[in-house]
Amino acid sequence: MTETGTTLMQKPKKEKLGQILIKNRIITEEQLEQALERQRETGESLGRVLIDLKMVSEGALTSILARQIGLKYVDLANYDVDIAASSLVDAEVARRYSLIPVGFEGDKLLVAMADPTNVFALDDIRIMTGMDIEPLVATREDIVSAINRYCRTETDLDISTDDMTKDVAETGEEAEADDAPIVKYVNLLISEAVNDRASDVHIEPMENDVRIRYRIDGVLHEIRRNPKAIHSGVVARIKVMADMNIAEKRLPQDGRASVDILGKPVDLRVASLPTIHGEKIVMRILDKSASLMSLEELGFSEDLLEKYARSFHKPYGTIMVTGPTGSGKTTTLYATLNVLNSIKLNIITVEDPVEYRLPLINQVQVHYKAGLTFASALRSILRCDPDIVMIGEIRDPESAQIAIESALTGHLVLSTLHTNDAPSALTRLLEMGIEPFLIASAVDCVSSQRLARRLCERCKEAYEPDLEYLEKIGFPWDERTDQVLFRPRGCPACNNTGFKGRVGIYEVLEVTENIEHLVARNAPHVEIAEMARSEGMRTLRDEGFMKVKEGLTSIDEVLRVIM
């Protein structure tokens, strides 16, 4: 009986990975041949080759391998991790062994591991916790995400609010900034925000407490509330980090800081604002990876990208990117500069502030107190033989005039403008006093944009839409086609919001000969918009609804960002 059982248990181990995947209909024999050929070329493991060729997901492969060795696979993104279990192991140990305790089963501790055959890890966790270990298998990526969310290092643990309150009460204003519990708390706020993909951290004093909010995917979420007594210490610590004046509490201040989170440098832009209950602090987390994103990754449709690219590959002219604050205009300009960036070109930018440092590009920071404004910087830039000029924002008629004249004298000018849609940018320049014939000649393309939250791929659900509602909002729907619409549901992977990440919605207006004529005769915005639509321009609303049909976002989300 034992021999038979042993034989049955060992049989799957003798089967090759490719055979198992074919048997489970995860890949075909043709795909296996292609993967084996690539493996012979690269020398990598078959599993890694299959993942790189996108023939199988890491989760599916890990699940199969777990079955091979007789262990259970767990999808941590959709698993309710027991906080009491995860707190038994320090984050440093968890990262070293790529594991995390996720729950209890009787007297055993359930531990998700990337490598369940690591006996040293199992022994260490057994000694550390004093419990028997039941190993589970999970992907390395899911384990890292879970560690970041549920585990803290020893320096992060036990940051008692009582300790912070006591230390702030006992120490003076000068010493607060170096107080250990306060330092730990501020570091914890920043690391939590980075792990949660937040773009901003808001520290807001209320009448009786301090409210902490993170902006995640463009929407603010309240994270916690703390006693009012710790507010002054937290503010002082952040001001020290950002090289701001601790003693000045009556005036707004700006600063920058750089911190190290899990070995990764993170840049912060800090702003303070005096309110009736104390100083509000906002920390903008500058994600350097955003400056390296391609235009396709930002969400440009293929045909819109073709239109946009035609304009920025010209040696001269003006390209305007418009939209409200926080719509990703600067990120789009950086992605455009990444395409154009070359050792053969002199590219100069003038920004307020310089958010990301780009190689090979000369970036100028506006400094109003010293008299370095957009207009004065632009005048100097044009004497430095530029090929391409990027203006962070056209804010005044003088900057607009210089930008337009620069485009007419053989420079490619990229800039942002605050308008609601693409056609409005042309009339906005008219309102700034720029001559209509100059606008018609200099502006080549206007791109307006919004950022919509992207549906979480793990939990989005299909549903039957209300046809009357679709007709009311003008959503193009054809019952004869097998269209499927999705809506958010919420799961641990997306912090139960139903959304994870964002996708750009774009409206690209090419300034054609017909639109030039309308601008030259000072035509109203409505007339320019109608002409653009008749020539094939899709509005933000139309483009947003296309993203809904593609399953990238929801109808309500598109209406939220565009209405």
C-alpha cells in the first residue's frame, strides 16, 4: 500500500513541465516547440521562457509546479492574509527568504513561499515562531506585494501614538524634528504611500485630530486619524527633510526631499499651507518610472498616436497639451521628449517645478523671487541655439507670444495649457492677445487629455447594461454585436476599490488648412470644434467610451473625469 502510494505521489514529478502544460491545455505542442527552440538559444529555464513569450502567466506556471511537488498554490492578490500571522515574521526576514505567513490551520502556521524547498527558511521560521510550518506556493511578485502591505521592519513596528504624543510634549520645537518616534512615523507614512501607489500624501490638521489621506489613482482616500498633539512634530520633521524653515508657520513654503524606500530612491515635492487649525502638508511622490513611460503605455490609441507623432516629428511648430491639473500633461510631454531625445539635438525645458531629471536635456527651474520667470527664461533660451523647447505651462500673454514666435522661427515648441478640450486651446491663445494669423501658422497640433482609473484585471466583472441609460448618455451600443461591458468590484489586489492604475483618454486635434482659416478669421470655439469633428477628430467622450468597450475602464469613471 505504501509503495503504491509512493509511486502515485512520485509519478507527477517524473513528468516534464512541457508535457504537464500540454496535458492541462495551457499551451499547445506548437507553442512548446517554439519555447524549446528559444530555450536552446538563451539557456534560460523553460518556465522563464514560457513567461517571457507570454504563453503562460507566472501564476499559472507556479500553480502547476506546486501541483508537481504536492503543495497547495495560493493567489495572494485574492487571499485574505491574517495580520496576526504576518506580524510573526519581520519584514527583513520575509524579504530575504521571499515568504510571508498568511494564516493558521490548527497548530500550524501557513506560510506562502516562492521556494517551498528552502529548508533553511523553513527551519528559521519554525524556530522564530515556535510553530510547525505548512508551506504554500505563491509567485515571487505576489509575495513582495504582500510583504510591502502587511509586514513592517522592527523600526516601523510599535510606533505608539502615546510615545509620539509624550515626546512632542516633553521636547521643544527644535528637538521635535529629530525625535525617533516621529521620524519612524513619517518614514512609515511615506513607505505606505509608495507601496499603495499614492501620488500625494495629505497631512491635514482638524479641530481635534490630524487626518492622513493618500491620493491613489487620482482619488483621495482617508487612511487614518491621529491625535492633534503629534501634528507639530510631524510637520517639523517633514520641514527638516525638505529643507524648509521650521520657525515660519504663517506663510506657505515649498521644498524637496529625497528618501530611500526599500532600497529605491524616492523624490518628494513638499508644500505647506497655513490653515485655521495649523499647517497642512502635502507631499507629492515623484515616480521616476512615469517619466520613462512610452506614449503607447500612457494610453494613446494607434490612430491618435499616428496623428500626434506626425506633429512632433516636424522640425518646427507648436504642440499644445491641455487638460486640468493632475491630468498627466507633463508626463505626456516627458514621454514625447523621450522619443525625441538625441545627442544631435539641443533640447531645453523651462519648468515650475522640474519634476523629473532627464538625461541629455537642459532643464531650467523657474525662480520668481530671483526674477527668472517663464518669459525671461524663454528669451534667454532662444539665445542658446535650441532645436526643441519645452515650456512647462503657458501662463501669461508674454510667454504665449514668445512660444508662438519661436515656432515661427524654426523651433519645435512643446507646452501645456489649461483648457477643457483641444479646440479651446486655440481660442485661449486668442484671448491672450496673440494675433489670429500667428496662431494659425504656428500651432500644428493640440492634444487634450484626462486620466481615468483602470479597472482591476483580477476582479472586474461583466454585466448587462441598462440600454435606456446608455441611450441617455450617448453611449454607442449595438445589440447585434457581442459587446461586453465591465464594472469594478473590488479585491485585496486593488485595496477593494475595483481599480488599479490609470489610463489616458486623449483628444487630438490636427490644425488642418480648414481649421487654420477658421482661426485666422477669429471663429468661435464651437465652429472650430464642429470642423475638427467633421474632419475625424474623436472627442474625449468618444475616446473614453472606446476605452470602456475595450474593458479598460467603466462608464461611470469616464463620466467622472470628462463631465
